[in-house]
Amino acid sequence: MASPNGLTSSTTDSSLKNLFKFAMSGQWKKVVETYRRDPTACKARITKSGDTALHIAVNDGQEDTVQDLVEIISEQSKRSGTEVKEVLQIANKRGNTPLHLAASMGNVKMCTCIARQDRSLMGVRNNDNETPFFSAALHGKKEAFLHLHSICGPEEGRLYYRGKDGETILHVTISREYFDLSFQIIQLYGELVNFVDQRGTSPLHLLASKPTAFRSGSHLGGYKKIIYNCTFVEELRTEEVSNAALDQPSGQHVKNPKNYETCCNFFWLLKKAVQVVLTKFYKDRKRQTGDTESQQGEQSATGAGGRRLMPSNYDTFFEFVKFVSKAMLVILGSGSSEITKLEAKKKKHTWSVQIMRELLQKTVMYEYENDGSNPLPSKVDETHPYALGFGGRVTDPRMEELQENSQQMTKNDQVNTGEDIKNKDDDGKEEKTSEIGKMKIQILIAEKDSVTEMLEKILNLSQVGDMDLDKRNIVLMTTKKPEAPAMEIRETPILIAAKNGVVEMVEKIIEKFPVAINDVNGEKKNIVLLSVENRQPHVYQFLLSLKINTVKESIFRQVDSKGNSALHLAATLGDFKPWSIPGAALQMQWEIKWFEFVKNSMPPNFFVRYNKEGKTPRDIFTETHKDLVKNGGEWLTNTSESCSVVAALIATVAFATSSTVPGGVNEMTGSPILEYQPAFKMFAISSLIALCFSVTSVVMFLAILTSRYQERDFGQDLPRKLLVGLTSLFISIASILVSFCTGHFFVLRDELKYAAFPVYAVTCLPVTFFAVAQFPLYFDLTWATFKKVPQRSYMVVA
């Protein structure tokens, strides 16, 4: 008798414990011996999670052991006349077979070893409704996925590429940003581009909801932008399955030590240099021979949008620039983590655009499909007659099933006036109930889900009243065919891209499908309204640059279901902070700038003045920005108080130093004794500058503290006062430090000489720390004050 473990009664508990002990301690040779000696051990679950020894070996990455165990299982199945699948499809409590584990780990050798025993193993689903084929894609294991595809083929692969909630392998790879694998899937299963999950989400929807996967959604500054632009990434190409991965452990790539990377990169660059020299000769030869194969050099001179960045005769120069830029990265140390991160970011941005092009090339989103979900309207509404007679008899054949179930309906589903009612029992005999009056009312049987609606129609079409006992009233009426519940209106990819600021996708979709510019969501918000509402200046500026005047005017005049125009939505503040700027006051400044930018982007009186609630954009702006104005005022007060204290201290010290003369004065002439020393002149000038700018700083901060903090003051007045105050403060700090050092230099110049400078540097550190801590605020304030259009912080809103 077999046990729940799949073992026969001959298998003792000691053998199970030994098998568990061998697997846990890594004694895989003994596990293999146990499998050979005891055929029932192959089906034994030895852990609480229901794993067999094969599960554990796969999890541990024991490729040779897995191969031995699979061969033993295959041999034993042949001898016993059973299928090897019966053992290899044994799953643990999570429903994972050994092939599931191998696929999720991306181990090509183990996947191939198990899958070749029986291809149907790739169709076994776990508790999450995932096949091993799906798991390889879910975890981004490209090599394992391609090998499994080569084993099962595209026809069988179509049976395995869906997971839970209707997600396909293309959905999960785009969702997890495995763009290199996504590209291969599109080449192998192009139909997946138009597949949606249970929520109606297509792969293009998912890509549109990932703004950080595109260049427009990433902020790079300083040296990072330089390194990013000097990094060149090759575009993705269709890959063929290679058996080279079977010769080495899967998922393990040979990496050089850190101190060897520069040397390896140098030799790699020498190889590239030879390729650059031979590029022109090679291409000329290909032109002469009429070779029409793909040219790698031409593809390398294309940008992320797919268009050539330069003429074809510039390719050699372009390759040389790539060589020089990569050489610079090698010199700087291309093995550093920062450069590696920037290179990965550049790959993601380049490949996401390539995936977007592939999806748009194959999508049929804007083509009409007569698939039943959106049928063409018919000329005549289809109706069906219902004959409702005495005793619940229904003469319409469509209602036969309803007649059979009429006896089981509850009292609430029947219309009964309380008069004398006659019903038919199962034998067809009439059964009379107690008579309350002479008259009776017919019983109308209706569908359970539409009782009220049908009764209302009957009452409108027929006179239902007191009738003679010997008469019957048969009501014939027609009803429309019940409509299927409408699916939830899903935002199109261009609307999601507009919400998230993916201007690359917005531009490409409009270029390929101009009709997409008219898309609206369930709230009747189009691409303009969504870009304004979610503070996406790049998308809005692109829409402003469109040349189609008639369409452009109509989309900018669009109002949503509440009557809000683009200016109303620009005036509405959401629950999140959209701008990449610190401080409530600067947030308020950019809100005002955004409102004014949208307002001035169109002619006067272009936008509707009132919405359905009778509110103007200015009313909405004042109402939704009350808390931000309050927080901005508090932030300015705290900042001004802390800075004014420092400015007042510097003003005091500057006044004292400016009235003091180092070395004294000549009693005869009254002139300073050291007036002809260069250090003395520097001392006098720096003291005066420190005094002047410190007083200016104090005045500016006092002006902020005494401000009314009105809504309009945050636009220009308060930020400029704060900017002038901080600028004056930094200048006064620098000047007072110079004044201190030059004045003290006369004391130490003969004794310490040049050793005095390090002493001065250490002495100035405390004050310098304050200035450095305020520099980020100063730079942000300067940028926000002089920048015309605010810059969005890219947060996913879909």
C-alpha cells in the first residue's frame, strides 16, 4: 500500500531519514546511490514543504547530480513500464516541480536535462498557475527560456505562455523590465503584443506605466550626464539558441578580478580599434559585392529612436568617437560601480525605446476588430416575444427553462395580489387556494434578475385589473435582448504615457497613429488634460509644438466630465508632490509657474472660464493651495530666522573688524602703519564687503519675516528676497573669513610663515560647514527662480 509520500510499505522510516540527511549535508553521491538501490526513493517527499531529493539538488545547483538522478529515474521508468513524467512532475506544496525550480534559477543545463525527458513537463502548472516555461520568463532567465523554447517549439509554447490573471510571458518581462528577453519573445511570439490580461492590460500599457525606463524619466546631472552620453549601447538583435551554455554552469559568467578589469578593457579596446580601422574597407567591399546582409556599423550609428544620427559616410568617424569615449571610461576605471550603474541605465533606456517600436509595429490597437466585444450597431433592435399566461405558462420556447424552474422561485419573485390563485402541480392538476373574492389576478413569471423591469413594462402595456374567473388574460410583450455588462473602460497607452511623462511614447504613437490624439478616458480626459493634471511639462510642450492646427485647438479646448478645462486642472493640487524641488515655498513657486505657463500657452479667454460647479481656475487654485501656502510661509519663516541670526553675527564681527586697524596708526600722520602691505589692503576691502553684504542679508531676511505670505507673493517676490538674502550671506561669510585670515597674517607671518595657512583653514571649518549645508538650497532656489518651465519629479501615477 502506497503512503502519502508515494512510497510503498517496504520503505522504512530510516531510509527516508538517511535520504534527508544526505541531501541536507550535501552528500550527493550517497543520494544517487540511494536512488539506484531503492526505486521508491524517487517519489519520496523528504521535507515539510514536500520536496524530493531532486528538488533539493536543483535548488542547490548540483547539475551533475541532477543529471544522474534524472537518468536513474528514466532507466527505472523503462524497466517498470511507467512514464518518466510520473516522477518528474511530482510537485512540492507550492506546486513546483524540479523543472519549475530549474527554470526560475535559469540553469540551462538542468532545464534541458529534465525537459528533454518529456516535453509535456513544461506544461505542468504550479499553485500560481505558472508553467516552467512561464517561470523562466517571469524571472528574466533568457538563456533558459530560449532553450526551453527550442525544445517545445512555438506551437507547444503557445500552450504554456500564460500565467495567472491572464498575464503572458511578454507582460511579466516588460513589467519586470527584462527588455532583452522581451525583445526575443516579441520575435518568437509576435501575437502576444495584442494580448491583454484579465484587467484589459496590454504589454504597451505596462511599458507606458514605466517612466523610469525611458530617458525622459531620469534626472542626470554633472559628471553623470557626461559619462551617460559617452556610453554607447548596441541595440538588441534576434538571438539563436547556443549550446555553449551547456558546457559551463548556467547563470555563472566568468568575471575578472577588479584589478584585472582595466587591463582586460584595454585589450578589448585594441580589438575595437582594429575594427574601426577596417570598418571602411569592409563596408566598401560589401557594397562592391552587393552584399545585402545587415550591417552592424550602420546600426551603431542610429539613435534610440531608430533614425540615423549621421550620414552613412560618417560611420567610421562615429566608430572612432565611440572608441575614444570608451578609452576614457577605461582610464577613469570602467569597473567602478557608478559607471556600471550608468551603463545599465543607458541599456534600459535604449532597449525600452526599441521594445516600444516593436510593440507599435505589431499592435492593432486602433484597428477595428469584430471580435464581439465591440459589435457594429444593427439597424433594428433585436427583440423577443414573451407569452405570459395563467398559471405561469410560457408559450415562448426561450422561456421553457424558466417554466421548469418557476416552481422553485421564492415568494419575492412572484406577483401575488392575495386573491384566489390557481397553480398547476407536477401532475398537471390544478390546485385551488382559498378564495378571498370573486376576482383573480394573473401570475406573471419573469426572469429573476429583471423582475421589476419586466413588471413595469407589463403594467405600461397591459391593463391588469379585476377580471371574471372564467377569463384569462394573456399579455404579449417584447423586450430587448439583455445586454452584457460593459467592460471597464481602460485608458489607452498614450494616455498612460502622458500621465507618466513618457514623451518618447507619446511622440511615436501620434506619429504612427494620429487618431490616438483624440483618446479619452472614463472621465473624458484627453492627453492634454492628463499631462496638465499630472504636471508633465515635456509632454505638454511637445503637444504645443504640433503642427496640426485644427486638431491641436480641439484637443486643447477639451473639458472633462466635470467641465474642467486644462487651466482648471493646472490649478488643482493633487495629494502628491509633483515637483523635484525641496521646500514648500519652492513647491508653491513652481505651482504658480505651472499655472501661468499653461495659461499663457494659449490666447486670452481660450479656456472655459467656469466648470460645472461654477468655479473658475483661480478659485480652484486658491482653494486647493491653502495648505501649501501655509506650509510655505512656515518654511520661509524658519529658514529666514536661522539665516538672519548668522547674518547678524557676521555683521557685528564685520563692523568690529572694519573699525580696527592692524598694526596701529602713525601718531604723526594718522595713517595706518601697514597701509602699503598687500595683506592690509585685502583686510580693509574684505571687512567692508562683509559688513555691507551681511547687513543686506539681515534686511532681506527681515523683509521675508514681515511679509504677508499672500498666494501671489510666492511667485517672484519671496523667492527673490530669499535668493538675495542667501547670496549676500554667502558673500559675507567668505569676506569675513578673508578678513580674519589677512588680519591675523601679520601676527604669524614671521614665525610660522606658510604654515599659517593650514591653521586658518582648520579654524574656518565650522563656518564653512554651515555654508556648504546651505548650498543645495541655494542652487535649487536659483534654478527654480530663473527656470521658466518647472521640471517634474517622475513618479508613477498609473
